Amino acid sequence: MEKVVHNVFRVITTILMALAVLLVAIIWAKGDTVMANDPNLQDKILNPFSWMTYIAIGIALVLVFVFPIYQIIDNPRNAMRAVLAIGLLVAIGLISWLMASDSLEGEVLQLAYNNGDITPTSARVVSAALIGTYILGGLALLTVLFSAVASIFKK
């Protein structure tokens, strides 16, 4: 199964790369000035680039949903670990949100608030993201330290 999937994606990747190379070659052949002055030519060349991007994103989205489901069916024991990891991330997100502040203290934040660039809600979202990053960074550091200490005692 894995070999078939690998070969299918190799073919899809090769086709998308060949199309991209062809479109870039057309741009080089026509020249920059012709491209800048001819909107119809821009549409003929740039629209396929956009569609290729949409197709690649669509394939990625399908894979994001299909492969985890396949892995859960194929190996349910590992699925439990994935559920625990997702639960841990949700818990960290909730803790971060509860610890976050929507305070707009400080001259820069007040200026941004007065200009309409930031709201208390967006300030809280940024604060929660920063706190979550700090928590995850701290957990990563503790994991590395634990691994180093455990490897010393295993010898």
C-alpha cells in the first residue's frame, strides 16, 4: 500500500513540477515587458499557476484528513497516543487562554488601539499564543534535559 501511495504522489509531484517549469519557460520566452503590458497574457500564464496551487492545497487537505483515519484503522494502539497528544495540546491551549490578558497597557498598544489596529480580543489571542509558546518551549526543554539525564543513568 505504501509503495502504491508513494508512486502515485511521485507522479502527481512530477506533473505539477513539469507544468510549473513549462509556465516559467513561457514567461521567460515572452519576456518581462510583454508580461507587464499584456493583461490577457498574464491571465493565460498566471491563472494556471493559481489553479496548480489550488490543486496542491486540495490534495494536501485531502491527505491531512485521509491518512490519519487510515493510520487509526491500521494501528489503533498508536491512535490512543495521538488522542492523548491532541488532548495535551488542547489543555495547553485552554491554560494559555485562561492565563492570557486582554490588557492594552503601554504606549505602543494604546497607540495601536487608538488607530484601530488592535482590539482587546486580538490582544488576548496574541497573549494566549505567546503563553502557549512559552509552555511548549519549556516542555521541550524539560524533555531534552530529562532525556540527557536518563541517558547518563542508562550507561
